[in-house]
Amino acid sequence: MKTFTVVLTGNPNCGKTTLFNALTGLRARVGNYAGVTVERKEGALTGADALHPVTILDLPGTYSLSPQSPDEQIARDILFQRVADVPAPDLVVIVADASNLQRNLYFATQVIELGHPTLLVLNMIDVARDQGHEIDTEALSKALGVPVIPMVASEGEGLDVLRQTLRGQAKTPGTRHVIPREFNELPEGFGREAQAIETALEGHFPHRSRLAAAEALLLLSDERALSPDGGTGGPRYPETLIQQVQSARQRLEAAGVDWRSAAIEARYARLFAIEQHVTRETAPPGELLSDRIDRVVTHRVWGLLVFVAVMALMFQSIFWLAKYPMDGIEAAVDALAQWVGSSMPPGDLNDLITRGAIAGVGSVVIFLPQICLLFLFIGLLEDTGYMSRAAFLMDRLMSRVGLHGKSFIPMLSSFACAIPGIMATRTIETRQDRLATILVAPLMSCSARLPVYTVLIAACIPQRNGWPGLTLLMMYLLGIAGALGMAWIFKKTLLRGEPPMLILELPPYKRPMLGAVLRQMWDRSKLFLRRAGTVILGINILLWFLATYPRSSEVEEQFSQRRAQWKQSVSNPPTPAETETGLQLDHEEAGEKLRQSFAGRLGRAIEPTLKPLGFDWKIGIGIVTSFAAREVFVSTLSVVYNVGGDGENTASLAEVMKSERRADGRAMYTPLTGITLMVFYVFAMQCVSTVAVVRRETNSWKWPIFQTVYMTSLAWILAFLTYQIGTRLGF
Amino acid sequence: MRPLSTMTPGERAVVARIDIPPEQRGRLMEMGLLPGTPVELVRFAPLGDPVEIKLRNYHLSLRKLEAEKIFVR
């Protein structure tokens, strides 16, 4: 039994996703296309005949068949049947926004020309009607040569007709309509050249001859169509064909025809005529609600206030709302570890499972609430149309460092966690801009740095005159300055390219579809958990190993002797003071074991590199173990200073740190040490999850490795400068 | 003929010439901004850049840098 494959395509903001959700009932499978980080969404048509199942593939929103982003490239390649694991479409459903007819038909007619069996869904006819445009769908169908189904997808209007059509087509697939219909009146010379290339293409690729006319047109007019495209398996055109296309372009140029724009202008001229023919103006367009909203939201004063308010609300909720589930998860992970720990015989395996695996997975899951909330807000901002306004408002600021308005949200998101921030860079079209944003996003102080800052501020900074709050603010500002500065440097050097041209559509506002937004939030979070989770689990087990081995029998003997002494001397029941001594013994043993372990030795081994920063080997152990996740620094210090490993009693840890002395008797944790260490943590990568996500998003190890190296070097250099200058100044 | 960037909010005009280099203006033209297309300048962003225009019944935002190279009549 063969599955009938329907491909759903159309411009961004045409209501395609709403339609997809309505057809598949939110039960879509979401993944990535092989080798690229483009979201692949497919689902089964609900209510389809069991004997004739229908699969619907939702392509990324696309403006044209000459792609400008990986998203658009995948869409084009699927329509051209160049993606190996996607079957040829049995039916292409184009979704077009009726209120924005010409531009939507630009892409639609490009797709119709490909010659697949095609159907046009004319969505948002209610919006068009409100604006005074009545569209004659029958006349449009005649003009385009494909069936046209009018629809209001958000209200479910027209959905049944589409459903029935899809079911019918699946049962008796219509004959391929091979009308080589073209929506161009090309300048004569251009048409002739295109024809010649078409013939040549048919000769080279006989199995794709149906697409030849459309392909010839693209080859002739799209500069980049000739180069084999990265990753997606586009065809390598034979050298003779490339020569042919290039000489055709030269001939056209000599004849005064702009080969880049001739086809575009010809198509829009046709579309203008078609629109005139099928549309009846019923009323002069008044001011739309969306325009009225925009007068406030993009207003010189109100617009910025609204923006600041939206961002503040978003971040406050991420910090405060996420706090409760995070506490819950922490408690649950601890309880699980305790339960497993007590129901298994003690030993290395027990320790590996509780402290390596469970604690390791826990350290990822703990961020899930923040990630979910952030994705929820991003989804809402995207779905309502505010996201593009945010880019519109912030573009000026971001362009100062060579970035795009679209980089703003990913960078802002990174205050909560760099992972969703980096995943949010997918909306940035230019590769250089996207990479620059990914490279600097982890410099924004994320929530995992907060525990580190908190404990260092408590231990090192005078607790008066608002110094603690001011220090915290300074660290956040330092992160922002670092991110912007590095973005500027990268855009000037490594990722230099054309200054990005901003071509940003500002779609009308609409009510968000909450179900779909929630679903999308969950899909994206799941993707993070699955992919990042496995890497982090591995690294955590490795770190557990480093912190546990080698075991020293000397230490174990010493402590079992001391414990035996304590047991003999203890009264029954033990007094509180005696229980305290017992616990202290445990803490001392844990500390001693850590100092003897590989991690401890590593801490000592890197001490020479840390000395110029004013750090000792104990801090070194913290830096080594917190490579997986910054907040581990706090729990490691607790173990190193024999306070007990749960990291929750920041206050007691800070007390112990305050009394810590250097060899020469000076206090270890002076304000200068604290600030130096914080500066280090502002810039150092110290987060395996981020490395894993960058690896996935850039599809190579090159960038995550480069990022880790540059961030760690930057952290060391700035910490060095801080400490040395601070010391010279007498702090 | 004058640059689009000199228009005032609410003003309408027709695109006459696009002086952006051919290899960069492809997408702009595919979005329907072509010589002969009527445009309305809607507003400038609060920080002065970019600019929002309306064409073919939808809203598009461009930087001033580009708007200075698009000439209208």
C-alpha cells in the first residue's frame, strides 16, 4: 500500500501552519532534514481512508524558488525532487494569502510551472473581503490552470472541501497535469535562450524532463543556481551546460536584457493582469486594525515602551515562573537519586548511577522549565506577528555591530539559557550573521551563572551600600558588552560578508493559536532534550569518573579508623554536637577523596596557569568539574571546602570561603579574587550543553571547538588583566 | 526623481529606478519592488532606521541604506 504524499508550500505568514495543524490534528512528527537544521514537519491526514493513507509534509515558508536561506533551499529542493529521503510529491498544495495576492502568486505560479499535480488554497479570504477585495475563485482557477479552494483556515472554513479533495485524490490519483503553462511574457531574446537551455537540460537529465522548463528559467536568471549547493544533494550541472548558460547570459547582457530581473518583471506583469481580472473592489480600504495597532506598537515613544515592557514581562516570567517547577525537578531528582542509592548495594555502580547518571541528566532537565517558557514566548511572539516588529525596532542597534534585527531575540533569550537562544537563530537567513550570533550568544549571562555569581558575591563582596546588586549588574553588562564587541570583531574578520540587506515583511497581527504554539514549544524542547541530553549524559559520566578515581586506600583506611573512633566515643542517642562531628567527618572524607582524584590532580596540574589570575588549585578543581555546567562550580567548592555537597547552603559555603587563607595568611576570597573569578565565568564557555547544541546547529565540530577556545582564552586574558591591574592598584 | 528615503510618512510614489547592484537586488525584486510599482512610505522605525513601506497590499521593511538607492517619482 503506497502512501499518498501531499506537499504543503507557500509564502511565510500565509496561514500554512494553521492549515497543516488543522489537517493533521496536531499529531505531526517533527524532526530535521538530514544534514541541515531545517525543521521537518510531517503528519497523517486525519480522517483519511485506512486503505489510502495520506501523508502531509509541511515545507518551510518560502518567497521564491531562488533560495536565500537553508529553509528556502530545502523547500526548493523538495519541489525539484532533489532530496533523497523525500518521495516525489503526489500532490502539491500551495497556500496563498488572498489579501496579499500578487506576491503570494509570484511563488505559487513558480510552483505551478513545475508541473506537479497542483492545487491552490486561497486562504484568508475573510481578510481580503474586509479590505474590500472580492476574489472570483473560478476565474482565478481558470487563469492559473489549477483547482482553487477558498478558505479561512483559522475558522475551519473550506477545510472540509480540501479534506474531501485530498481523500478523493488519494483514492484515484489524478493524471499528472503536464500543461507547461507559463506565467511570463518573456522578452523575446530571453525566451529563446531559456528554450535552448530547456532542450539541453532534457538531454542531460531525461528523467526530470517535466521540470526542465522551470529549471531552465531559474538557471538563466538565478545567479546562484549554477553552483552545486551544500549538503542537500543538488545536481552538479555538466560543464558544457554551465558554459551554455553563461554564454547565454553574456548574449542577453550585450543585447541590453537584464537576465536577473527579466523573468521577475515579466511574471509580476502577468500577475498584475490576473489580479485585475479576478478581483472586484467592493469598498475603499479603510484603516485596518493591524495598522492601528502598529501606530502604537511601532510609535517613536510608545513603541519602545511597549517593547521594553514585553521583554521585561518575558524575562520576569521566565525567571519567576520557572523557579517553581525547577525547584520541583531538583527535589524529584534528589529523591530519585536517594531512592536508587538506598535500594542498591553501595559501591561504585551505585555511585555512578546516582551521582553520574541521575545527577547528570538532572542537570539538563532542571533547565527544561526555562527552555519551555522561552520557547512558549518566542512562539507567541512569532505567531502574533510581534517578532518581526521587534526586529524592526531593534535593527538599528544591532546594525551598529554588523548584525541584523533578527539577532536580537536570540541574544536576549540567551539571558535565560544560551541553548534556546542558539536554536532561535534559525530565523536568520545569512550564514555569517547566524554564525556570529551563535558564537556570541553564550556570552550573555545565562541563568546557570547566577548561582556562581551569588556565592562569590556573598563570599567576597562587602554586603553593604548596594555593592552586591551593583556587582551583579556589572557582570550582566560585561556579558552584553563582550557579546556585542565580539560580534563586531567577528563580522569584521572571520565572518566578513556583504552587509546584510534587511528585507523584512511585517505581516498583519493575528490572534495566536495557543494549541499550536504549545505543541511547537514541546516539540522544540523535546528535540533539545533528546539531542543535547545524550551528549551531556556522556560528559557527566566522564566527569564522575574523573572526580571518583583513582581511589586511595590510604585515605579510606584513615577515615574508617576515624569513623570507628567516633562511633566508640559517641553517646546513645548522639548529642547534636556529636552528629555534627559525624557529618563533618563525611564532608572531610568527600573532600579528601576529591583532592586525590583525577579531577583534583587536574586542578593541581592547571594551577600554574591559574596562579597569574590569583586562583589556587581548589578553584582549579571547581573550574575543571564545572566544565560540564557552570553551576557545578558551587557544589564542587562545597565538597572541596568540606561543607557538604548539595550546594544549597550557599550561606554556609560563603562563610567557609571567607575564612579561607592563602599560604601567606592573606584572605583568599578578597573582592578582587571574587571579581576576577566572576569575570572568568562571564566569558568562559563552561557548558557542555551549549557545545552540543552548537555542534548540532552548525553541523560540524569546527565551530563549537573554535567557540570554546576563543571564549576560554578571552576569559583567561580578561581575568588576568583584572587581577593584575587590580593588584597593582592595591586591591 | 528622488530617493525613497526622502519620502515622508503617508506619502505615495512610484518606483522609478533601483540602483542597488544587480546581484544584490534579486530578492527585493522578487518581493515585488520593481520599477513601476506604486509604494507608500508608512513610517520610520523609532530609532530612525529601518523604514517601513507598503507595496502590493503588504508591509515591508528596508534599511535606509537601501532606501537611498531606490528612486521614486
